[in-house]
Amino acid sequence: MKHTKLADTLKTAAVLALTTAIGFLLEAMGLSQTNVITVYILGVLVVAAVTSSRWYSTAASLASVLLFNYIFTEPMFVLKAEDAGTQLTLLITFLAAVFTSTYTVQIKEKARLSQQDAYRSGVILDTSQILQKAGEPDGILFAAATQLNKLLKRDIACFQTDGNGILPPVSFTDCSPHPGSRGPSPDTLEEMSAARKCYMEGNETGAATSILSTAAFHYLPVQSAGTVYGVIGIRMGETEPDDFENSLAIAILNQCATSMEKEFISRKREEETAMAKAEQLRSNLLRSMSHDLRTPLTSISGNAGVLLKDAGTLDEAHKHRIYSDIYDDSMWLISLVENLLSITRMEGGAVQLHMETELLEEVIDEAMRHVNRRHENHSIHVTQEGDYILACVDAQLIIQVITNLVDNAIKYTPDGSSITIKSYKDNGNAVIEVSDNGPGIPDESKDRIFQMFYTTGHKSADGKRGMGLGLPLCRAILNAHKGTIEVLDNTPSGSIFRLTLPAEEVSFHE
């Protein structure tokens, strides 16, 4: 401030000296005093344009009249105006200088305010784009603090919240001056008390306020609709921010609060959607279990009751058939429960993949040992194009996928149907196809069979209706392996389920 005042004083003195010198020159050239007066008025306009306060132009107006009277009017070098004409001339000169300088100052002030408004609009637009890219609440708050530090050239303290209070501050000082001593740190007891009071009451505290005014920072709440999302502290330093800086800071904090409110609302909606989805999942699960578990449980309990009552009167063939039915129903229940547990873990992200490079042929062979024992009533063929197809997979999960697909083919095709498991390599991918020549899948169901609890409505060959968990589980496992699964029509009838996995290169070492 002292430097600015001294500079403006020197500018005013220099302009007055220059106009006086020009006046001497004009007088020497024999020009009238009117020209000298015009030069002095022009000098006042120059002073109004180059100084920061209208007091300098007013002082220059008065000084111009006094210099003109002292140097260029009779008697010379005396501050005296005897005749009325000279007095009127001096008065008009003074008023003209004051009016023109005042008008010049007003134009300059309007230009300055217009420039500030344009700058403020540009900053707000840039800040809006930066806040939109930030995404998370802490990123939004830190982005606003970074902008304030860059624009105000002052230390900024940023306080996040955890729902119960404020967290220790994060300081932003990259764009502010670096004096040898910055003053109190924002994590001192006094500063933390001011910041905490700002958070709890939602009002400005600290320096330049009546609340804990001895603090080094001025604390402002980042709030919207009565909710405080954080606190920003601006170090006051030797000089307080002017009105423009204050308006800029408030505009940025309002944008920050709006962005954090939008993010909070968006997050709450996502949580509500997830809760609704979980509730819908639970309802579908209970409905499906109550409907689809009744048949095998009724069969098991009925057959067990027959054995308990009439075991002595039944022949061995009849008993064996009952034992087989109980075994098949219990295995169906075990398979259903395993799929249910697996899909729950996959959807919840609780499964840790144990990836190893495996021979696809060995994975398929192991899967065939786990397929439904009813496969004896079907013709199953396993083929492979080429040798040594390798893929980096979790073998147990891929075995479960293949087992599910083969079991589905057995369940939903009549006895005597043909099932083929083919593997080959295609464009750097390991491909497994499970095909059958059964009735196939309707076109309207192809896009929906991988949704949980969706079934085509067709009962399996053994009379049981699935819960719609097997294929969603297969898709979840393939997604976790960065692979794909799709269903195609088999010609002339049936379906093809194609699995695609990233293949590994075969290397031979002698």
C-alpha cells in the first residue's frame, strides 16, 4: 500500500511538471493562455487515468489552478487574482478539471469492474469444470482449495468431515508466497477450535470475524441446504482480502458446496438403488426357493417315508429306484445351493481368483467327472482342435461353468440327445463350445437367460424347474476372467454356449 501511494504521488508530480513545462513552451511560442489551460486539464485527465484514487486527480486539479495562477497570470509568481475575469477563468478551469477527472475515474472504475466480472466469470467456469472432474467429495473440496490458493495467493487450509466432526487440515501453499515464517499452523488448538466452531454452527469464524478473531485464518463453511460438507480456511496475513477477493472466494465455495451436494445426492440414490436391488434379490430368492425347493424336498421326504414304512415288503429293484431318486434329488439340491453361494460371492466381489496357466483339455476332463450321472442317457462327445491350448484361469471356477452348461444340456434335452464339448483357439482366445441338439432357446429369451432368476418356463427332463442361477453364475465367472459367454442357435436344432477366454502362448523348453 505504501509503495502504491508513493508511486501515485510521483506520477502526479511528474505529470504536473510536464504540463507546466509544456505551458512555458506554448507561452514562448506566443499562444494564448487558453491553450495552457487546456494542457493542464489534459494533465489532470492523465493523472486520473494513471493513479489508483480519485484524490490524486482532485489534487492535480487544484494544483493545476494554483500553478496556472502563480506562473502564467499577472502578477506572475504570486498567488493572486485581482480582476473578476481571471477569477472566473481559474474557477472554470478548476471545475472543468474536477468534472473531467471525475468522469475519467468513473469510466476507469467501470472498466475495472467489467474486467473483474469477466475474470470472475472465467474463473467460475474453470472452477466448475475442475469440480466436475474431481468426482469424489475429498477431490471436490481439494480442487476448490487449490483454486483459492492459486487465485488469492494465500495459504488455504482444507478441513474434511467424517460425519462426526472435522478431520485434521490439509494445507495448500503452492501458489502463495513463501515467507520465512507463515505464522500459526492450521492444526494448532486455536485454529482447530475456530474451524470446528465454523463446522458446528455453519457460520464464518476466525480472523476478520467476531468469533475467535485472534485466529490466523478466516474460516468459511462449505454448506448447502443447511448441510456442512467441509470447512475452508484462508490465511489473512498482513492485509485482508478486498471485496473482489471475498466475492471470488464465496462464489468458488458456493460452487464447491453445490458440487458436493450433487455428489451426495447421487451417492444416496445409488445406495438406495443398491438396497432396493438387494431387497428385490432377496424377495426373488425367497419366492424361487419356496417354489422350486418344494418338489425335490417333497420327493425326498416321500421316498424316505416309503422306505421307513414298507422297506421289508419292497423288492431290491424297487428299493434301488427309490435310492436313486433320493440321491438325484439331493444332488440337485446340493448343486442349487452351490450355485446360490457362488453367485452371491461373485456378485458381492468376495471371490479371490486363483489364476494359473492350465491346459484346457485337462480342465474339460475334470469337469466331465462332475457332470450329472444322468449323462448316461445322452451321447456326450469331447473334441479339441489343435494341441496344447493354454489359458490363465481359476480352474475350479471354469470347471463349475462347464459342469453347469453340460448339466443344463442334460436336463433340458430328451434322453438320447447328443451333447458336444469342443475347444479350439481363435484370434488369441481359448474357446469352449457346449452344444446340444435339443429344442433350443427361443430368440426372445436369449438376451435374458443370463439374468438372475430368469427361466424360460420349460421344465427339465426330470420334471424340475431351475431357479435361474446357473447361467448368471457362468456369466459372472467369465466376466471375472475378462472373458465372454454367449448363446447361439445350433443347426438344425439345439443351442451352442460359447465361452471365450484369453489364451496363453505355448513355450517349449528342450
